[in-house]
Amino acid sequence: MYIAPKNTDLLLSEAQKEALYIKLIEQLNKDFTFANESIDIPVTTLPIDLKIQLHEKIYRLIQHKFAEYLNLLYIIDVSENEVKKLDGSDLIELAEQVTFLILKREWQKVWFRNKLI
């Protein structure tokens, strides 16, 4: 049974333990490219750097390209209900929470695909 990690650090740690961290990065790159918001994260990127890069990208999208940000969430299939529950008063905090939701959804895709093989 799949139980989602509670935060970004636990999620990235689990991805490494399951030897699926590279697959997670590949999924992120694929979905960002599909949404025309290329992020180009090298598979050699450390988890802390991945977290920072993703957070910065989401923060910039929220601030300057909101329609593209919404499209990205749609492409990745982030739960609309979960996004609506977030407090948008602090954009830095919002970007951090959305980063986790994106990673969580991408991790689900990678994890399920791996378990079905």
C-alpha cells in the first residue's frame, strides 16, 4: 500500500532509498517540458539542490507567469483540493508547499510505475 511521505525531505530520502531518485528527476523534467516550462535538472543534482531549484522555479511562476503555473499544476495533475487548502498570504511559503505537492504527485507516478513492473 502506498503511503505518501509527510514532507519534501522524507520524500527525497525515500526516492533515494528505493533507487528511484533519478526516475523522479526524469519525471519532473518530462512534465515541466510538456507544460512548456523547461527546468532541465541534471540527474546528478543533489536532493537539497533539487528542492531549491524547484522552489525557485515555482516561486517565479507564481509571481510572473501565473497562467503557466496553473497549467503546470494541471499537467502534473496536482490535486486542486490540496492547492486550495494552502494559505497564499506568504508567496515563499506557498511556493514551498506547492513544491512539495508537485514532488509528491511526481513521486506517486514514479513509485506506482516501478511497483507495476
